[in-house]
Amino acid sequence: MRRAAPAPAHPDAVVLQYAVHNHDGRWRLDIVVGDGFYAERRTHLESGRSYAFGEDQNGPWLKVGDGPGRIAEAPWRRETRTRAALFGMRFLRPEAAEEAFYMQGADTTWEYVYRPRGGHTLTLIVDEESGRVVSWDHLDAFGRLTICDDVRWTRRGGRDVPAEASCSAINGAGDTAVASWMQIEASRRDPVAPEWARADPARSGAPCVTRPIVMAMTSELSVALPVQSPGSEPVPFVLDSGAWHTTVDERVAERLGIVPTGEVPIYQEPPWLPSGTSWIGVADRMTVAGVHLDGARVLVMPGLSEAAGAGGLVGADFFRRFVVDVDTPQRTLRLVPHELFRRPRDSTAFFARGMSREMRIQGEVRGVDRGQLILDTGASINLVVSSPAMAAARPRHRGSSIGSWFGDETLSPDYVTDVDGLRLGPFDFPAMPAWGRDRERDRIGGGIGLLGMGTMRHLRMIFDFRNRTVYASAGPGYQALIRSGMTLEDADGGAGGALVSRVVPGSRAWGRGVRAGDVLLRVDGISVRGALDGREALAAHVGAQARLDFLRRDLPRRVVVALAGPAETVDPLRQGDGARAARGRVTCPQDERSAESGAHR
């Protein structure tokens, strides 16, 4: 049985109840505010679903539905402290660790900017004559500006509190303002917090990950992670470095117990998913590849499973928790705590450009353009080039449009083409198939294009989102491609051998008559059991020539291919101490939260 938290005494506490009308219907907002105490519960009246968050003498907490009070992670701590500053009028009494300053406003108003410790910055517009705040704004958890106007105040329980306000925020790429309205309905002075506003002093947080999590990759073109909530069956999600936020199919969200937050939805126009509006939800506890996440905010998209072929996308908000090692050459995924990460000595460091939430690195599409390329583990393709120069260098022609674009081929922004090659630092890829994009190029984002797993699988790619750095190492597949011109896959049917999926025109293998569809059986008489065997044999081959035995339409064929030397790919600017691991123990998020909460009090 769950232990009930004792009722804390707060002689100065005021219990407030608001009616809220927004895009999602009617909500009830319950708030308890006192000196050193804040709690808020949001209830969707039509569905009855609710969640609550707050902070007391034991630190910040979060409850979802009937779940237990858990230690709140950073986004909810910021939300709590921002709301406490607003409804508790704390902005009038800034502490030494907080920031506050005045700014000149219009003729009849002035601006007051206040940032509570650990919270969002509030900009308050104050009427000069009455001294009252008539408007405020702040950035929400998704970086969108929320503005509340027509603010009226009232005095309840000896405190000044908002009585009424109308708010709006932009819902994303659609540039549509979504409005909400709130009005106070009831209040009372109560030194005892209601039950919903109490969290067990011994509340627990998500278990700390103190060692790398290692799992096998079942596909080289897509990384699947099991996602579940307590009591539910795991659902495969795609690890997607190109997704800003973790996104869940609406039906899967129901199975995971995800509760709507009532926040303004986000309008999205993803490159290869239907455009539309996703609502924002919160999960009590969600487990991703064995990692427990408490109170995770997610986007919920109707129809995502049908479009993406998965229950959801694990996005950049998850990547920031770990150094994510996508070791496709060894078909292994590693989630490494930052303190335990050790940079591979043979790796090249790429520093992400700009302030975007995507990973963009500098590259060159030979014969087209140089610029930033988005690294997208959620895309199984080789390369999409959206540079304006693409339309002239590799124009669209009849029949080259990509299949059907959500039922209408004529609207497809993408078309099949090829490029002369791709260069990423020391990695020099030969000619390859690519997608061109000569319409709606802004839907890819900035830069000249996007790099998918079709190309990245040849490398070991390590993503450190926190430090905006990617480390790349050449795998056997890259060396085999450079040395022979062949791309190898596992052959169907389990009969052994490696299928030649592509041969670069003009390459050494091409010149000896090797073609896509051939099955590589042996290298210098040594059997090839699969793609990994074949790639390693070609990558590590000693000598200028290799004797290769193939099977073509059930007929054996032997060729001798002169191999190029191994490609040198180590970054010459790499610092000698770059491979050292950080010292000290792994710091659990609970430790950081407890220390921060203590300092705040």
C-alpha cells in the first residue's frame, strides 16, 4: 500500500481554484501557494485525467494521474518555480541568487524582468498609475513565447493573486496563435495542504544509470528501442536524432498512460511524415531501453504508427541524457553516462553548428554544394540534398519523383537522383544514390541537406548532444567500399555469403564485372558467412589483389580485384588527451536535484 504523506502545516497557504478554457476544452486548475511551498494540479474535466506538480521542503515533485509523487526532473522544477514566482508574487521579493531588473516601457507602463532560481524568465508589464501587472510573458518548455494579457488581480487569503487573464502562444510552424482564458472561481485559507498536494517525503526518482547500457541492433538502417510503462508490453520506437522531441502515436500514448498537459499543441511539418498538430502529454514513468524516465513530456501525434512504422520516435530530448554510441559496424548500440564516456582514439570529432536542436555538421556534396548536413538516425536513406544548387546540378526528370507523397506523387518534394560523392572531414564517400529536394526545402531545416543511416551505417557514430559534438570512426563497411567499390548486405535465406547490394560505377569491382545481386562466397578461399565477414575480409586484406568467389544466378564465378589501400581517416587535429575518460563517479540526477533544492531553500 502506498504510504500517505503527512499533511504539512503552512499557516500562510492559500488554496485557489480556477476555471480554464483552452483548445482542449474545459480544465480546472487547483493551486496551493505559501511561503516556501507551491503545488498545482491540472484536471481535464471532460476526461477526468489530471497531473500535479510542486515543491516543498523536500524538493520538487510530480504526480501523474493516480501515480505516486516522484522527484521532478529539471523541466518540471523550472515550471514549478516559475509558477510559484507568479502566483506567490515572489517577483516582488527577489533573492540574492535570482535576477531582476527594470526596463523602460511605453508611456503608461514599464517592464520588470525577473528570473527565479531554476525557473523561466518572466517579463511583466506594469501599469505606471496603479502599479499592477497587466501582462506577463515567458518561454514555455518547448521554447515558445506565451503571452498573458488583460490580467486582473484580486486579494484572497491575504495575498494578491491573478483573478483573470487571457493567454496565447504560437503552436509551431503553422504560426497560429492558440488562446486560453482563466478565471478564479474559489479560494480559501487553509494551513493544511489538500491530499493531492502532498508528496511522500521519501519520494523516489528514476533509478540512476551508472554503467553503459548495451543492446544489439537488429537493423543497420534503423535503431529500434523498446518503450513501455509499468504493466504494459514494450513497443518499438525509432531512435531519431533528427526529431526535436520524443513523439508517440496517439493509440500508443493511451497504452503508456500518457496524460494531456493542456499546453498549446505543436504544429509540425516533418520531412516524411504528414503535417499536422501534435498534443503535448506527460508520462508518469516511461522506460526506454531500460532507462526509466519520470514525468517525460512527449508529443502525441495521431496516425504516427502508420506513417513511421513504429510506435514513436525517441528524439533529441533523450539523446541529451547520454552519449549515444550508434556502432552500426558492430551492430551495437551503447548508451553511455557522460562521466564514463571515453572517446575512441581513431575517431574524428565534428562540432555541431548553430544553436538548433539538431546535429548539423559541415560537409560537401561533390559537384553540388558545401554546407551543413543534418545527421538523422531516423532516416534509412543515404542522403537528401536540398541545396538550391541541386535543381541545376541534378534536376528532376520524368519518373524520378519519390513514389507517392501521401497519396499524391505530383506533390512530392523529393526525387531519385545520384551525386558524385560526399565528403565529411576525412571520410570521402564515392558516388552514391541520393534524393534531391527542389520544393519546400525549408521543411528539411537549414543547411544543404540531411544524412541518413544508409550512409552513416558505414561509420561508428557517437552523439554527444550535451556538448554538441559527434565522433565518427570508419567501420569495415566504409573501408570495403573505398577499397573495392562494393556495398555488402546479409544474403537472404540464411545460405551464407554476402549480397552485393551496390557497386560504384567505375570502381575496381565494377571494372571486373561485379554487379549488384552477386553473392560473395569467399575471399582468398576463406568462406564469407555474412555481410560483417565480407566487409572485414576486404577491409583488413593484405596485398594488392584479392581473389573473390561469387554466385550469380546460381552459377559460380571467380574474379581477381585489385584493391585500393586502406583509407586514412583519423583526424590529424585530434588532441592527444581527447580519449581520456572523465574522472569521478557517475552523478545521479537525484543527487543533483537534492543538492540544488537544498541550495534553493
